[in-house]
Amino acid sequence: MSRRIVRSFSAVFGSQLGVLMLTVTITPLLTRLLGSGGYGDYSFMLSALQWLLVFVYAGAFNGIRKYIAEDRDEDGWTDHVFAFYFRMVAVLAAGMVVLVLLLSRSPFVSPLGSEFTIYFLLLACIIPLRAALRIARSGLMGLELESYSEPLKIVDRLFFVIVIAFLSVVGGSVATVLLGRLLGTAIAAGVALALVSRRIDLSKIGRRTPETVPRKRLATYSVSTMTLTFLLLSLYHLDIILLRFLAGDSATGFYRAALVVAEFLWFVPIAVQLTLLHSTSNLWIEERYDRLSEIGSRAVRYTLLCTVLLVLGVAGLAEPFLTLYFGPEFDAAVMPLLLLLPGALGFAVARPVLAINQGQDNLRLLVAVTAAAAAMNVALNVALIPRFGTSGAAVATSVSYGSMFGLHVWTARRLGFDPLIDIRIGRTVATTLLAAVPIIGLPYVLQSELLSLAVVPPIGALAFVSAALATGAVRRGEVQQLASLSPLPAESIIAVLPERVAESLRSTDRDG
């Protein structure tokens, strides 16, 4: 992989890790502050917000990153691309605010309870702020300024954490938690727009887009991306919304807890996904399919290994983690979590492939295969939730998640590159089996929840890394190469590894 891709990934991954740590801190406070019922209602509102934002963003996040990164020769290309998408999103955000205000007093919302009127009013305030933050971040990422764009997510989440920490002392409700979301987003959006204004001429927002900019192509890509995002979002949130209506708030809260843990597995895959779309866009223009195959297969292999390690850890520690982290009543989330893990793994590995596929202009095939997975998700959730509740939702979602891997690999091959040419599946399976023994077996031997949570993660990680190097799932030279391309000094990275591993890497570097 190139230095630019590795540095971009490092910035995205660092911020993803920071957001994850803040989320880990805040989630148990939220569940204890709101209770399972309140947490279910809060999760329902977040899902509703995500659905609404799909139509506000309208694919602009990917469009801005893709087309700014292509850096065409037209005068003011970057300014005009950003201005085109900014105007589009501003109009859509204004329309969505009006729609939400009307919805807050509609017959669709009133059966949920009078307090939901306030929730939807707060959502109407959050929408334009989220849109401004998203657009500004995408502009910075298109300019390869991930070191500026990605820490903004931490700023957003940090102020939210501060609000929740205060509420956990004085008491609060779903409405005050949503207000905390609003405040954090407002601060991050203000900083983001200030950073963008130093690099992009925002005065172009009020001017007509020149004929040299292919407005139809930008709009077509945006609509296709919006459709794709809508379908992906249905995979994330349809189960939550159906559960709220069919099984009640407590069941939704338990299931949301399982989803939160399952989605922890994606913090590396999402960082890879965010990096690859704009980083590989020019390769599609140049028709360098061999290079796309090389980057894609390596990204898939690294993503698979990282996610398998986390899946093993979550599977081995599911019950002690859920009951300690969320509270004793959340033992009801253990079975849904275990059922979600296979699908979460499949979707994790699909993400790098999906991102590279989105780097080319024609998204019709991507939309078609994602629609197939989304249709499967709808059918399975409707069929299984009434009969099996949270376990039914987990099975439906897991099957749909897992199908994304096969569908998008097939799509990649149809488009001209192969993301599986170097995934070393046999070596990866051997690594998994070797590492599973201590990771899954130790909790049964220790017979102590706290001791298992303290001992298994470091021992399991060491066992997995050692097994990956021993089987050749990752070669020592590859670790050294990634370290040398990282913004961090290579020796600083090697120094944190076990002594025998570090020495073998140094000797590999000397021999090479």
C-alpha cells in the first residue's frame, strides 16, 4: 500500500479509536441513566435520525470526497464541487426540518407518547448541524486532510460525554440526552466550517456552477450513493424500528445493547472503508485494475484478521462483559449478540470491497446487490421478530449482514478487480483455530468474570498475533512495511511488541 493510503488510514483509525473509547465510556452511563426502556426510546430516535439524514446528505459525503480527490484541471474545481454539494444539502436540510416539525404533531408519532413530540423537535434542530459537520468533514477528507477532519468526530463525541457525565449526577431524560447530542454537534460543526473556509472559497456557494463542472454527473452519482446509503441503513436500523413497534421498549433496549457491542467490531473496517473510496478513485480513471486488486485483497485480509480477533474475544466474554458493562438485566442481550457475530464479521470484511467499488462512477450494480441484501433483511425481520423477538431480529440481521460479503465480492469481479487474490484463507483459518483455544477456553478455566475480562484480552491478542505470524497469515516483512509507512516511527511501533516478535521483525528488516 502507498504511504498516502497508510497515512490516511492512520488518521481515520486514530479518530475511530478515540470515538470508540468515548462510546465505551458513555454507553453504560446512558443505560443506567435512562434504564432499558428509556435507552430503547433513545435508540429508536437515533435510528429515526439516521434514516432522515440519508435524504439530507443525499450522497454528498462520498461525492465530495471522490470528486475533490480527482483534482481535475478546471479552474476552481475543488471550490465549485464543494459549493455544488453544499447548496444541494442546504436545500434538503431545510426541507427535512419542515417535514420533521410537521411529523412531530402527526398521528404517526402521537401513539408513541406525548414526550416524542419534544424528541422530534430536538431532531429538527440537530439535522442542519449534522449536515454542516458532514459536508465540512468530507471537504477536508477530499483534500487529504484527514488529520483535521477526523478529530472533529472526537470533538463532537467529547462534548456529548461531558453532558452525559453531568446528567448522570443530577439526573436526566431522553430529551436532555438528545440536547447533549445537539450541543456537541453544534460545536464540532462550527470548528469544521472554520477549517474548511481556510482552504475552500465558500463565496462560491452563492454563485452558479460553471459549465466546466459536470453537474449532471455529480448529481447522478449523488442520487446513486443516496440510494445505496438508504439500503445500507435499512440493514443497520430496520430491526431496531420493527422491534420498538412489535416487541416494546425494553426488548429494543436489550437488542440495541447487543448491536452496540457487535458494531464495536467495525471500528477498524469502517476506518478502512472511509480511507479507500477517495484514495482509490484515480485508479478507476486510470483503469489500473491490478493495483485495485492488490490494494483490495490486502485490505480485506488485514480487516478479516483484525475482526476475527475481536469476534473471538466478544464470543468468549459476551456474558460477563454485557452484565458488567450494561448492568445485570442486560444478560437478555447475550444470545442476540452471539447470533449477530457471524454476520457482523461478514459485513466487516465486505466494507473495504464496498468502498473500492464506490470509487467508480456507475453504482447501479452496487445498488442492485445491496437492494437484494436489504430485501432479505426486511423479509427475515418481519417473519422472525413476531415469533422469536430479539433472537429473531439477530438472526435476520446476521444473515443479511453476512450476504454483503459474497454479493460485493461478486460485484468487484464484475467491475474488473479481484479482492480475494491474496487473502490466505487457509492460513487465516489456522490462525483462528490456534487463537480460539486460549480466548474461548480461558474464561471456563478462570471461573471469574472480572479475572476473565482482565486476563483474556491481552493473552488472546498475544496468542492471535503469534499465530498469525507463525502461520504466515501476516508476514513479518508486511508488518515492517506498514510500520515504515505509518506516521509513527517504525521503532516506536516495534518496541511495543513482545521482545521475540520485535527482534524477528528487526532481523527481517536487516536481511531485506
